Amino acid sequence: MELLDPPKFRFRLEPEEELEDLVESVKALGVKEPILVRPKPDGRYELIAGERRLLAARKAGLKEIPAIVETLTDEEAEAVALTENLQRKDVTPYEIARYIHHKHQQGKALEEIAEHLAKAGFRKKLTKGAIGNYIALARMAEELFNRLNKVLPEGEKSNIMFNRLNKNLGVLHAVVYSKASDEVKPRLLEALVENPEMGAREFERLAQKLEEELKAEAEVKAEAEAVEKPAPVETVAEEEAPAETVPAAEKVQPGELKAGVVEGKPEA
């Protein structure tokens, strides 16, 4: 077992949780179902399926475990791991979202991802819109876990919080979060860190409340600014009186007679 390495893409996020019964079974009966591995160029083996069985065998003190060795491509290995994990009753929406986001980052089209899930035994074929919602969940959870890591350093308490969020987060959480304003989003993440088991409907009501409070604060601020700002003073230019026109003096040319004027001496 010392030659075994974990899978490249780890689908299951809580393989060590609730292993006690399986460990006792392995101690009593051994590992009945072989794990699946593939050979690596360095002579080691990569685990493809059976992580809980491997962990239980190690906890039970076994040195060897039955295994099937198959040469698989990365695509084939992920398909096998996906099929095994979708058969679990406790698979979480976030675990599915991580896989979908992982394949999308590899350049897979949404329709192709939906086909992979359907072939692996997912309960129904997802629409492009549903695939998009799962991707939104993966992105929201990434922001949430980054915030959680800042609040709680890595350790037992952080792992407990992570596991609780993994079990609780759903697609509706992501839909509500994606529609929230940029000002409200950080407050929604803070609420989930404080209460990792907050249901989707409660989360939705909280988002609506925060948006209404934000709108009310903006209205109060706008009203306050309107009161403080003095009203502009309108100035009206005085009308100028029209300038009086003075007729130009008439000019009389020499020798030109005008009414009432006699050239020469005035009459006696």
C-alpha cells in the first residue's frame, strides 16, 4: 500500500468521515472488493476507485490490499471515479459541482459534460442551464472557502466547518448568490461562515432583506445630500432700454433755398 498515490482529481471530499464501521469490518473480514489502480511511469500506482476501502485498510493496520491494475487514460480514470461516486447515496451537490467545473476548465462543452454525467448514472440528463448553475455553485464555494480559510486556519475546526458546508450547499444557494449585488455578496458569505447549515430558502430571504436595507440606505443618503445642497440661485439679466435715435442734422448746401429763408438781407 506504500506504493499507492491519491487520484489526480479527488471527487469525494470526506472519505475519512464515518469510517469506524468499515474499519471494524475490514479488521474482521478483510477487504472483499478490490480497489482499482493504474500504473504510473515512476513505478508507483494511482488510486482510481476505492478510497474509503484503502483508508479503512490502513486504519485497520493492513499492509496489503487486493487491487485491480488497469492502464487508463486521464479521461477514462475520471469516468470510472465519477461512476463510482454517483452511486453513493451521500454524494453532495458541491461534489458534483466541483467535477463539472473541473471538466469545464478543461475545455469541455456543457452538452458534453451533461452526456458524461448521464452515462455515469446521474439521475437525469442536465440542461445547459442546470450545468451553468452547478458551475456557479463551484465558483461561489471557492470564494466561500477562501474566506473560511482566512477566518479559521487549517485545522480540525476548519475541517468540521468545511464538511458542514459541503453537505449543506446547494444549487439554489448559488442562484441566489449570483443574483445578489456586489455590495451584498460579501455579507452573504459571512452569513454562511457564521451559520454553515443555513438552508437555501433562509439564504434567499436574507439576500432579499440585505438588498432592501441597501436600497433604503441609498435613498436616505440621497435625501440627506439633497437637503444639504443649496438650491441654485437663478439670475435674470435686466432689460436694457433701447437707445434713443437722434436724427442727423440736415445739411444745407450753399445757394440751396429752404422754406422761410430768403437769401440776402431780411425784408424790412
